[in-house]
Amino acid sequence: MALFKLTLKELQEKFTGGEVTAGEIARAYLLRVSQVEPSIKAYISVTTKEVLLGKAQGIDVGLKAWRKTEPLMAMPIGIKDNICTKGMRTTCGSRMLDNFVPPYDATVMNKLNAQKPLIIGKTNLDEFAMGSSTEHSAFGPSRNPWNQKHIPGGSSGGSAAAVAAEECVAALGSDTGGSIRQPAACCGVVGFKPTYGRVSRYGLVAFASSLDQIGPITKTVTDAAIMLNALVGYDPLDSTSADRDFPDFTKSAKKKDIKKLTIGVPEEYFAEGLDSEVAEKVQDAIAVLEKIGGKIQAVTLPSTARAIATYYLIATAEASSNLARYDGVKYGFRAKECKSLAEMYHSTRSHGFGPEVKRRIMLGTYALSAGYYDAYYAKAQAVRTMIQRDFDEVFKEVDLLVSPVMPTPAFQLGERLEDPLQM
Amino acid sequence: MAYEPVIGVEVHAQLRTQTKLFCGCPTSFGLPPNTLVCPVCLGLPGSLPVLNQRAVEMAVRTGLALNCELTLASQFSRKNYFYPDLPKGYQISQYDLPICGPGWLDISVKGKTKRVRITRAHLEEDAGKSVHEEGAEGSQVDLNRTGTPLLEIVTEPDLHSSDEVDAYLKALRDLLVYLDVCDGNMEQGSFRCEPNVSLRPQGQEKLGTKVELKNINSFRFAKDALEYEMSRQAELLSEGGVVVQETRQWDVQKGQTAVMRSKEGAHDYRYFPDPDLLPITLDSEWIEELRATIPELPSTRLQRFTQEYELSEYDATILTDSKGVADYFEACVKLFPNPKTVSNWVTGELLRELNAAGTSAEDSPVSPERLAELLQLVDAGTVSLKGARELFPELYASEIAPEQLVKDKGMVQVSDEGQLSGVIADVLANHSAQVEQYRGGKEAVLGFLVGQVMKASKGTANPGKVNELLRQALTP
């Protein structure tokens, strides 16, 4: 079987067992990417052949001295292009950062690099992770590998498409309001948003700081657990990272434990507007969980209807501030031939940002404005606490929740571009 | 009509931490542009702030010294505005939950004690610097200062004259320097003040419209700018005009304030809690630990100096005006336990030289040890008081030990009776008329004779001894 067809765990075992070398893995994926990428467009930047083969050779040679492997050694991994990679351009899918090469690595990159993976490239995303289709990328949309007329989801659509199209064995995404889970669902792969604070945000270009979290997109749940083991942990560089112990996630990802679990099905997630095909598939999955021993229990999350409005106020408010730094002064895009500072700001931000980003900056700026703060931002924070209490309550009764990720299957490219609300 | 000025003051004190408020870059001054920067203070995409605990300690210690209510869970907020030297497009500051709440500072104005209420004190990061070079196209930005910790200390509008403001600013600066949380240097911008002033008719309770003053980097300017602004407003009001709420800048050259921005031009900073930082939590145990590190404060020290050393209030005030001088004084008194004499020398000779050279007492070329040595020489009669005073500038300018300097300059005082009686005999022989007058009861002549002996000894004779020996010689 071709190497690219293997799961992370399988490839890991082959490499650790000495059945394949890093060089062979690198060549297999270089070939795969060259064949698939022109139609999928999962990546914004791809590591060059020379660099990747050099890395692989370094591993194969070094291994003789190290005499031990790491879980992700020689594993081909894609990185969402809003995670800072030292010396490798990090665009955030934006014209604004088209030429931005970070002088430092994100904490997750330091953690990954310590295990010597093969970084295949930087994956496509909606600009600054704002969107759910990759159509808001300044570099054009990625395609859903299952049907290229359809979106791969977003914003981590490039990562999901890359894993689904087997252009890498696992990828990093980031999730603020579904940006890992939704594209994973669209592309039929596993997406996992860790609890806020589990994974350091240092080096993740901020969209909405109180919601952003890096997580894996993989082919299997076990693979997600392997990735998660490498990513989690307290980071002194991120004040919001949690200083807590963490288990070996691969152990808790074992099937036999399901008999001890109570699985909640929140009724609000199966309300009107849910596509019947999606509903059917989710019910099938619930039936499987029940069959293998899980205890299914109907639950309620009464604040669900308020979640989207709350999200749109908090996320855009934080984004309006987080994206203020792109002003053309220090790095990234700067509009030319401006006669004043005000004109430089105006022109740089008018031309550097795409329409969805501008929309959200305006929304957020409004929500934080004098006279509106209490009605919007402060209110949204209060509702956020209500929503959080819903979950606190429900998790007293159940161990996990099962729900559809999105109400419809992946829609067609261009289908909803004209209607930002539908998105 | 008579107007009463109502003045409040905002001070930005740069905290003396080794590193910046949210990253590990040094806080040094005067280095080449953009050399003290990292992804965090440059505001690079993806970077995150981590709070400097030392800055929090300094803020808490200042709060305790200012009798502030401390906020047990305070919070950082983002102040959003665009400026080239503000790399993130927002300043991390504190807004609705400052670390230090209401407090007070007692100041002394013309011998009277006055209590100035403190509204709040909060932590924030400094911005960078925009550099506009003459003739150059465009401007440049230096981000070395970006992220330097500041404590903004705000008073209630409790001050009513430029003298009171002056006294408050000096008392606050002394306090911060005593606490070792700020170097107090106004020229380098580590202690910046922004007074706001309004006038109201004498006796009226309602406050007038206030004007904020900026670009004040010395105590002198604070006084001048306030005086100017108060008379500008008084003139305006008495002519039936109205004061516009605005920020005005002090122009040193012109000696005037000029409009910087009006209230209409004020920003909507869109403050909101910074989601990258956790609340600052203080527990009582930590607060007590920090309280224990607070040194004796200027006002307490002044009181102690008047009691323990029996100094006048005036001398004690001068001595405790700066921690360095007070420390110097006490170090010297330990070696030469005559407080009054040491006080005279420190407030006189020493401060004269230090002020002329612009040097602080900590860096004084004459150490407390050397001064004490000199005073011992005077005490032992090795050098006359006058001689010692004359020698002091040279002592200040050189590193020679006082005793050696006295010898080198031939100023060793002659107290030896044998040596002196020869000179005295000569003087008496040459001034027999005066000797007769003295013996005839005109005792005032003694002064003249002492002068002659001093002259003959080229000033090295011990005048006390000369006096004594002359009396003996003249008494039949």
C-alpha cells in the first residue's frame, strides 16, 4: 500500500520498526503533493523538495546516533498558515501578510520540531481565520477532495483538505468558532478543538484571543490523540495556558472504555433547519455508540439559541483590536504613494484586508464603542457565562455530548459568498 | 472677580524594573533605536504578553505608601488607538479595575500640612518614540521604550495653587525615589506630570471647565505652565469668555500653552478587558510581605531628624528632600557624631558642589567617610574651620585624603605653644602702643593683635590658641 494511505499511527509504526526511512516518506509525500495539490490547493506554501529531503536525510543519518525515535519523527504534517513558523512565510491567508516571514516559532512549532517531523507546508485558510469555506483566503479557495465543486469548510479548510487528500498525515488547525471541527466534518476527517488553555496560543496569529485554540486534524481519533500529546502543556509565554497535568490521550482514546460513559444528546442541536441527511447520519452514529455500550441520554442546553449572537459580538470585538496592528508601519503590506499618515493607514487597511475581515473589524469596533459597550460587549460576556453554565450543568450528568457539527453537508463553492449571514 | 484655581495631577512614573512590563527586554535608556525589542514588544503577529511580577510589586508598594485601597483582583484593559509608535494598535493599561484605588499623600506647603487625595494608580505599558528628523522624508519609529512599565498616579482636584502642585510633585517624587520604584528623572521622562486646571469664582462649589497640560518635563515648567494657564483662564473668564475643554501643550520657548487637541477631537479608546492576560490577584500575605519592604518615608524621616538629631525643621527638610542626601547625612553622622556640624556641612558645602555639578549624593566624589575625616581634622584643631571650608572644593575635585590635602596646602593649623609664642613675642614687640592700650583697659585691641599674629603665621595659627596665649602674655 502506498505510504500516503496510512494513518499516523500506522506510518509511525512502520518508521519506528525500520520498515521505511524518513527519506522514503518524504519522497512519497512530495510525489503525492505534486499530483494532488494542483486541483485541491490545500497549501499556501509548500516546503521545497530540497529542504524536505534534506530534513529527511538529517533524520535518517541522525537516527543512528540518537538510537531512539519520537512519536512524530519523520511524520508529514501540514501547518495552518496562521501559526508562526520561523523563516517560513506566514500569511494568514491575507494580502496584509503576503510577505511576512516570522523571526520566531510558535510554541506548538517548537514542540513539534523537537520531535523532528517533516513539515510539508502551510495550509490555506479564510483570511485571519474568519470564515467557514476558505473562500475568504486572499490566495483563492481550497477544494473539498471528495467533490471539488464543494467547499472544504473553514477556516482550517486547507488543513482538512490536505489530510483528506492525503497530502499530509496530520495537520494543525485553529478553532475560534468551529474552524477545526467544521472543515473536518466537511472533509470527513477527525477535528479536535482542545479545551481553551490546553495548547499554547503563543505564535498563533490572534483572531479572537479568548476563543482561539490550536488543535489537530487527523484521519483517526487515535491519530488526534497522538498529535494532542505533542501539543498540550503549560507555556510560560502564554498567560492563558493552563498549568495542569495532562493524561496520555492515546490511552483515553481506546474503544473499550465507552461502556462506562454516558453520552448526552442536546435537543437544541437537532432543531429546525438541520438537514435531514445530516440528522440521519448523526442518528446512525448515536445508534452505533449505543450498540457498543454507551449510555445515551437526552439533555438540554437552553442558551444554545443565543450562542451565535454572543460569539459574533465577542469574537469581532476582540478581532477589531487584535487586527489593529496591521497598519503598514512595521511589517506586512503597506499601501504605496500615501501623502499622510492617515492616508497610509486608510489605504493599507482598505487594500490589505478582504471584505469579510473588514466586516468583522467594523462590527467589533461598533460593539466596543462608547455608548454601545454595555449593550453589546458587556451583555455578550454575561450571556457567555450563561452558556458556560449550561455546559457545567450538563456535564454533571453526562461524560460527553454528541451533536452534528454543522446543519448541512459541505455546500458548493460560491453558493453562499453573497450572503455573509448564511455563512 | 477673584477666581479659585482647582488643580488635579496625573503623574506617569516609570518603574525601575530590569525588564519591560510584558516581555524580557531590558528597560535601558539611550541605546541605538530598535535594539531593545522582541516579538512581544514589537507587537509581532502571534506574540503574547506575560506580566512582569516585579512591576506589580512596585505598584503595590507604592499603593501602600500612598495609603491606597488595593484592588485584590485588578485587570488589564486594552486602550485602542492608532499611532505609529504604538505597535499593537492598543496600549495595555488598566481601566475600570486599577491595582491601587483611593488613597492620600500628605504634603507640606509653607509649613502647613495638606492632605492630597489620590484617586487611583494603575499599571500600563509605555509607547515607543516617533522620530522626526530635520529635512528627512517621513518619520521614523524607535520602539526601545515600548512596553516599559509605567505607574499612572492620579489625584483628586485637591490642589489650589502652583505652589501646592510643586509641593505635591516633589513629595510624590521623593516618595517614589525612597521606595526605589522610580528614578524620578523628569528630563529623561521617567517622571512625567500632566496637571489639569480649572477656575471657579471664589466661593462657588461647581467646578469650572478644565484644561489638561502636557509637555512638562521639569518642576519649573509645571509651575510656569500652571501660572500661565491660570492667568489665561482668568483673563478669558473676566472678559465674559468661556474656557474650552481641551488639552494644551506647554511651549517652553514662548512661555505659553497652546491647543493640542480639543474634547471633540478626543479618542473613543474602546477599552475592554485584555483577553491575553489574567486578572492580577493579590493575597493579604503577599501584601504584608511587600509592606515589610517599605523603607522609612520622607515625612517620617523628616520628623525623626528633628527629634533624634535635634535639627531645625528647615535643615531636616533639606536633608530629607532626597533619599541620597539623607542617607549621606546619616552615614556621616555615624562616623562623626555631631549632627549639627554634619548638617551644616552637608546642606552647605556639599550640596553647593553637588548642585553645581548636577551630581547626586549617591555619586558624590566626597564620600561620607572623607567628609567625616575632614570634620575630625577641624575638631582636633589640625585645620581651622575657615581653612577646611576653603579646602572643600579641592577635596571635591580630587581623591586625596583630607589630612594629606591639608598638609600639601600648608594649612596645618599651628597650635604648638612654643611655635606660637615666638610669633606672639614678635608681634607684641612691634606693637607696643596697642599693648599699652590693652593694658590700659581697652580690651578690644586684642582682636587687632590676634589678627596680626594670624597674619604673621600666614593664617596657620590656631586662632583660639592665639587668643589664649595673647591674653596670658598681656596679663602682667
